[in-house]
Amino acid sequence: MRKTVCFWFALVIAAAFSQPGAIHSAVWYVSETATGNNSGTSWPNACTGLQAGINSAAHGDQVWVSAGTYRPSSGSGRQTWFALKDGVSVYGGFDGTETLISQRDWKTNQTILSGDIGVPDDPADNSFHVVVALNIDDTTTFSGFIIRDGNADDGTLSEYNQYGGGMYIGASSLTVSHCIFEGNAASEGGGMYHHISNAAITHCLFRNNSGSMLGGGMLCHSSTLTMSYCTFSNNEASGSGAGLYLNTCTDNFISYSTFNNNRANSGAGLLNFNSSTMGVNNTFSANLATAVGGGAMNVGNSTLRFANCTFRKNESKYGGDSVYNSAELNPENCIFAGGTQEYDLVNDGGTVNTYRNIIESQDGFPLNSYDVTGPQPNLKMGPLADNGGETMTHALLRGSIAIDSGSVAVVGLPMDDQRGVLRDSKPDFGAFEYVHPKTMPWLFLLE
């Protein structure tokens, strides 16, 4: 009866907004604890089911969801998930009293979307996907949720059910922001599968997801990925790309993101295959590959450019603790150090163009005067730490040979460092621009 009432209200309001010239700007409310008439038109009368709130909304509307745990119920068996609607933005993180979207606190008011629809804590009967976005345009935002317990492990019903345990995005350009993808699994793309899309992913955390084949945190296929301020941590893949796997993706841009403690056979942090990718102001640390490419792997017909990136203490069994390359690699103002095996960088028949990097160890890379290479006793760097900015860095300490080693600013290279500090007229090598302790006195404690 409650679902019928919610649907009836939706028809009435949708009819009103469907008049010529009408602008859709309604807010629909969802709360699992609401006790009103379930119309979705206010917090007291909120729909108790998320899908009912989404279905009630029209293009241009918003759905506000209060804290709680929501499980999909529309579908059949494990093919049951939350389906987003074109032009309808869905926001979690409310306490159920707000009148402005700016009042929500998504960190405090945890809004959980769980695929655990069958026997509790038994992934074998979980939803193949928790959230699905198909043919969703760029007027749509999905924000402020914890997405967990999806398990895309079955291709017998549909090949589609092998991809994107947490979220499947297909032919869409929506924005996904301030979300946590955790504890999801799939054959490919445990946390998220991004297919034939150009969605923007920002301020999201991918942790403890797994891919039985590829892409534990995320797999992007035949798409363009724009991603910023994201973290990939403790994801696993039995094959490649435990953090992020890019497969035949073009014009990707990844910035201000962290890849930490991911584990795979190869390309543990990032796998760039037949793809063109630019990475700026990112940190790769403590990623483990049981074969090659602890931090990143660049193979196939690929181009990978890094600028202002830090690679520290990544590990691989056979080489390329920081990066393994057999395609085209262009690192600029980066640091590659602390690998546990013989070489931080391994170039296996690829093309490499380097400029103003700090490279502790390498094999097969062309050396030039525009990099600091080899174990330098007077390199003088602080530990990997929060030195300001969005990602962790190695501070250069007073007396380092990397300070003031560059020529004047070069067109095409970043004018600031990994933290956003403007480089001076003689830029330092690596991702960190030294600032005198008089300006940043806390540095003096490290020197």
C-alpha cells in the first residue's frame, strides 16, 4: 500500500511538471525510518525505499537520502540493484532534517547501499551490482554513499553480471563524488566498472575490493576517465590492475589521487593497456606485484605521462618496482625511489622521455642530464609524509643536489609542484619544490 501511495503522488507531481515550459526542480526525500504517508514529498513523509524515491523523480529533480542501510528490492534474484535515472541526482549523507543540500554531512551521516540481499554475510547470493547507471547524462550526480557487498561473479545469466560489483556505469557521463566503494567483488572491476562512458569520478575511496581477474578497485573499458582526489587502497586482483585497470581508454586524466597497498600479479597500483593517460600530482606507495610493475605498468599501444608524481616503496618480483614500461612513458618532475628489488624503473623495449626526475634505480632507461639518477648520498630527502597538498610527498631537505638543478620553466611542464607550491626560476628536480625554512619553518625540524 505504501509503495502505491508513493507512486500515485509521483504521477500527480510529474503531470504538473510535464506542462510546457515547466522546470523540474523538485526534491524527493528517502528515509528508512519515515512513518508518514510515504509520498516522498518531505522528510516526515519520505519514501522508505531508495528506488521508489528515484522512480518518483523527473529529469532535473534531486533525491535526498538520510543515513541508514538500504538494500535493493527491484529485480529478480541476484539481478536486483539500484537503477539510477537520467537527469535525477541522488545525494546521501542527510540526518533527515536538512532544508539545504549544503547542510548535509556525508561523513557523519553514513548512507549505506548494500548488495547483501540474501543470507546475511554470504556473498554467494548478493546482488551482482549494487548500483547501475545506464545512459545517464552529465546533468546527473551520484554522491555521498557507501557502496558495498556487490558480487558480480556470474556470467551464465549475462556476461554483464561479471563486471562492476559495486557500481556498473555504461554509456554514461554522470558525476560520482564523495563515495566509498568497499568490500565489492567481480571478475573485472570489483568496486566499479566504467564502460563506453566518460563519467567524472571525484573525492571517492576504493578500498578492500577484489577482481578475480582484473581491476580490483576499478576497471575502465573503451571509455574516457576523468578522476581526481580519489584513493585506491588495499584492493586485490589475481591478474592485473588491483587499484585501477585502464583498457582501451583514451584521454584519461588522473590527478591528486593516491594508490596505496594494492596487490596484483602485475601493475598493482595502475595498469595502462592500449590507453592514453595523463597522471598529475599522484602518489603510489607500498603497492605489490608478484610479477612486474608494482606501482604502475604501461603496455600495449599505450601512452602514459606522469607529472609531479611520487613513487615510493612499491615492490615487484621481477622488476619495475615503481613502473614497468613496454610502450611510451613520459615522466616529468617525478620521484621513483625506495623499491625493494633491483630497479625502480624498467623499460622493456618501449619509448621513454624523461625530464627533471629523481630516479633511484633503472634498467633500460635512457639517461640524460635532466634527471638525478642513481643512489646519491647528498640527495637528502625527508620521509614520505603529509607536507601539504592533497597527496603525500618526499620533502627535499637543505643541501639536496636536486634543489635548483633545473633550468628555467619549460613550456608544457607544471608551473607548481605536487603540493601546488609555485616553482621558482630554477625549478628543483622531482615532485617537491624546496622552500627555505624561513618561509616554512617546520621543514627545519627535518634538516
